[in-house]
Amino acid sequence: MDIKSLLHDLREEVSCPVCTNIYTDPKQLQCLHSFCLQCLQQWHRTSHGRDIIRCPKCQALNKVPESGDLKDLPTSFYLNGLIDVLAIKECENSQVQCGNCDKKSSETSYCFQCCIFYCQQCVIGHNIMRINRDHRILALKDFQEKDFEDVMTRPMYCSKQRHEKEELKYFCKNCTTAACQSCVLLDHVGHTMVHLDEEAEKQKIEMKSMIEAKKSELQAKINTARQLDEDYAKMIKIGEDLKREVQEFVDNLLATVEAKKQAMYEAVEKETRKSLEIITGQKTEIECQIELIESSLKKADKLMIRGTNAEVVRLMKPFETMFQRDDQNQQVDRDLKKPPFLAFVENHKLRNTIEGEGIGSLRAVNQTKANQSVAEGKGLEEGFLNYKAQFTLTTRDAERRQCYNEDDHATVEIMDEHGREWVTEVQIEDNKDGLYQISYFPRVLGRFKVIVKVNGEHVQNSPFSVVVKRFQFKAVLSFGKEGSSVGMFCEPWGVAVNARDEIAVTDFKNHRVQIFDKYGNYLRSFGKEGEKAGEFKYPRGIAFHNNGKIFVADSGNHRIQIFNGEGQSVGSFSGKEIRDSELNSPRGLWIDSDGNIIVADAGNKMIKIFSSDGTFLMQIGGQGAFTCPIHCVQYDTYLIVSDQFEHCIKVYDRNGNFQYKFGKRGGGDGELIHPVCLSVNKSGHLMVCDTNNHRVQEFELNGRFLSKFGTKGGNLGEFNSPRSLADLSTGQIVVADEGNNRIQIFE
């Protein structure tokens, strides 16, 4: 028995869940929960039960003893022992009541056989009685750890009237109960009796077997729940991928319709142009005729007014000829052929097809054998050692594109230029095109020959060559600008990504958290300036827990706030319950592999670890260990801390023992100026926001510099004080670009 563990939080363990006071006459229900007898009696009276009593704690139904009296429920000897231990433990601070005369005194002794306390006067009377000469009496002030154990392992005595002094030594198999010697002779005649210790050892073995079986069942359920979580995340991803496929199909369909529309526009313009040319020609001809007629009429008018009779007679014939020609032209005008008017005839069949059949449908997909697939390979450009080189498995049958799943067994046989060969176990992953890729980790740079097998079968086009080069990061997306409206930032500080690739950002000076999808589209936000639950004063670090909760470092309020996935406040903790764990301007957050919360307590120059419910567990650091710790991440057996003002990274083991550090002030490769938040990418490399060098650097865990990206500026791919970063499931890196008030995504 670990007495130190026993004594920890002892008062809480011996407090009745109903009245919250120390148990008095604790009775145990069949559901194994215990309560004061008086509390149970009152509960039973108000619960309208008769033959049953509902447990006040778990609401399980329990049988009332046949006598109908709750006094006959089993007494919890274990709790009685703990109550005595508590009284002994607290005797220095409070007086203990004598079990004989009820007098309270701090000078009290305990009898291990009578199991009661005696004041100094009653001890003398107890000791002079011959029947008590073998009893062990010990003053409470003289108790040691071994004596506490003896109190807990003291013998149990019969609870029946006039049997109180008799120890329970036997077990009746017929009645399945413990009995004293008198009970054996009076109540269990003819029953099968065994020694209590013998039966207890036998039942301990059976109970252990039952516990192990229940543990296995529990673990199976935990595994099932974990698998359901994985299936949930996978289904979310599949849904996102399907929506992207639908969007791409619709985009292509719209592009095709747009092209057809443009072709129709061109046809309309061509026909319109031909008709306009005809009309223009006819109008020109008519205008010429108008001009001739007007000229003839002017001449006739002049002749009529100014000409002599002889001149009128002489010119009459030419005028008749001219007017007859005009009449002929008018007949031609009436016979002009007008161009046809055009009308658009809709393709009702196309519209009815889309309205009736939709743009597509969902169906279950079948697996495709390895020999039905084709492998094509390529290396990552500018990729560092241990980075993934990738190739894609596709199928020849376009109707069965999704051909593999995670249950398939894939291997890659790799041979380098020097003839060295190894086999790598790999994971099949679905990419955004519905095709599948297998990734492996090359050990050296150069050219490789790759043989791909799935479920032991070769795929087509295998082997093929792959070239692995050094890796470069490329900015592919930026969103956000300075402001306080939706989707805008005022110094974004922390960034975190959940299983659905939702990006959460702490909007430092807007005192809120905003959440976006992986394309930068605004989804929701929560929080405002204040000190109440759900309000912030300069939020910094943020982390998604695998239990679905969101943890936020509310720096100005010196606390960690907890929210559900929709941003509703569900709790907080500040460490004020234990002085050493109190928080002062917490910065970065990280969820370790055990689900605990690692807090960089910058104001106290410590790293502190809490359980997910806010219980303080441990702290790292001490006098001179840190100057200004900003972030601590856990990877494998390491705890990795950024110390901003010492311009370095410090590495500890999981027990908080210092191991080594790397980095120094400067602008060269591997040098740092005010490093802040950290992340560990899928290759197991440490990514560091090198804030005042306006870049992100990548290191191996031993501190070896690998790569960097970013320079000072406001263009895509440039930074102004990068503050934090996180990884999307695609391997892309999300960076909070604080000085530019935006989020950038790199691949």
C-alpha cells in the first residue's frame, strides 16, 4: 500500500457526495458507491421508492435489504478506516473525540483492536482491564506510515448485536457472507463454511481475471472510439474532396458552357453584320435616288417660275421622261428584299437533362487490383534528406479511379546509384484528384530505381526512376488585411489547425478568435474584449485538442480559456489554486501526446503542464533556466522550448531534465533573433518562426540547420515578423504573418 498516495486528497475521499461532510456510518450500495446512512434514509424517503433505491450519484437502481431497513446495507469498513486515518492525520490541527466518554482532546491514543480513540483518562481505564491486556495502544502524535497501514488493515468485526467484539473469520458459501464464530454456530448450521482469508484469496484471483477482462473490453471500446474519430476525420476529408470534385466538374462544365456561349455570340454577330451590310447598301441607293429627285424638282420649280412659255414647251418632254424614271425607281424601292430577323432557339434537351438528371451522382467505388494500375514517379524539387519523395498510383479504368484503401499492403523496393537496396513500408494516401500516392523517405539525395508492389503484386510501369533534390517552400495563398471587420486582422498571433483543416487564428488586438477553411474562406469567430468567460484581453497561443475542445491563452487575463468547437465557453483555468502553478501572461500552447496542455508561462519564466481539465501536473525551469519562454512543443521524448531573449532553442526530456540547446543571435543560417512559436512537421523536423529575421527556419532535432524561407517585405512569400505556424493535412504550412496582418500558406 502506497500510504503517500492514500493520504493525498484524503478528506475528499471520505466526504459523502450528498452532504459533502465526513461520512457518518457509511453504507455501500450494490453499485459500489457509499453514502452516510442518514443521507441515504432521507434520499430514500423523498425518492418514492420502496423495494429499490436509486443511487444519488450514478442513478443506478439498487435493492433495499429484505428487512426494509437501510441500516442492514453493508458497512464500508474501508471508509471507516480512512475516516480514522483522517482523524489521526489531522489531530495536530483539531481535537479528536474519545470513543468512550465523548470528550474531545488533542492528547488522544488509538486502540488497534477496539478500533476507537481514547482520551488520556480512558486509556488508563482501558489498559487496567485484563481482557485488553493484548491490545495495542498508540498515541496519535507517535503515528508513523506503517501505523497508518495497520489502521487500514485492521480486522473487521461482526456488526450483529452482542457479536461486536468477534472478528469476521469465516465465509458462508450458502449465504455468500462473512461471519464470526458465534454467527457460524447460531445462523449457519449445516452451511458450507471456509476460512475468510482463503475465500478472499480465491475471489481476488477471480476478481483480477474479471478486471483484466473488463480492461480488455474497455481498451477495445477506446480503440473503437479512436477508430470512429479517425473515421469521422476521414469522412470529413472525403466530403471535402467530393465537394472539390463537384466544384471542379461544375467549373469545367461552366467553362464549356461559357465557350459555347461565346461561339453563339460570334454567330449572332456574323449574321447581324451580314444583315446590316444589306440594309446599309439599300439605304445608300435610296439616298442617291432621293438626291436626284430633289434636284429634278428644284429644276422644275425654277422653270415654272422663271422660264418663258417657249422654254416650258421645249423642256416638257425631258421632264416627263425624268419623272417616269423616278416612278420606275419607286417600284424598285417597293421590291427591296428585307434581311431576315433572327431568333434564339433554346436547347431544351440540354436544360432538361441537367434539371432532370443533375450534374452527377454519388456511388460506392470498387477496389482495383495492382496489375490494373500504373505507377508514375517524380522527386520533390529541392527536397532535403528524409523528406518524402512521391509517386502516384493511377488506374487504367477511368470509371474506377479510387482503387486502394488503407488496408492494402504496399511496399517500395529502392535501389540507389551505388547498388544499395532497401525495402520501405509505406502508407497509401488519397490525393485531391481521387488518385493515390505512396510516399517513402529517401536516405540520400540522388537518383533511385523504384519497384512498387501492392499486396505483393507489381504495378505497371514499375520499376521507374526517381530523382530526389533539395526542397524549397513556395507561397501559394495569402488572406487577410489590417482592420476589425470579419476576415481582417490586427496583429494575428497564434494559429492552429484541426482534423478538418480548419484554421483558427488569435486576432491579438481585436481580442477575438477567427476560424477559416483551408482556402482562406471565413467560417466563424468568437470572443470580444473583456474579462468575463468567453471574453479576451490580448489572446495569444491557441490549440485544438483531440477531444474537440479549443484552448486559448488569454494573456492579458492571465488564464487559459476552453471552448467547444463552435466557440462557446466551457471553462478556464489560471493555476491560482496552487501558487507555483499560477499563470502570468501565458503565450504559446501545445497539446502533448497524452492530451495534456503545455503552457509557456512567459511572465513567470516557466513551462507548465496541465491536464485537459486544468489540473496542474508539473513545471519545467527554475532560477535562470529561461529568460522569456514563448512556446514549448513535445515530440517523441523531447520537450522543445523557444527562449525569445536568449535567441536559442532549449531541449528537455519529458521529466523536465535539460538536455542541450542550439542557436545564437544572428542572421546567418541556423542563427536566430527573437525566435517565437514552433512546430514539428510530418518529417519530424522542427520549424521555428525566426521573428526579427522575418523568416521561418527548419532544423533537425539535434539542431542541424536544414532550410529556410521568407525575407522581409509585404509581397506573397515575404514576412513582417512571422509569429506562429501550423501544418495542414496536405503538408502545407500555415504562417501567421503578424506585421502584415495576414495568414500565408506555403507548400
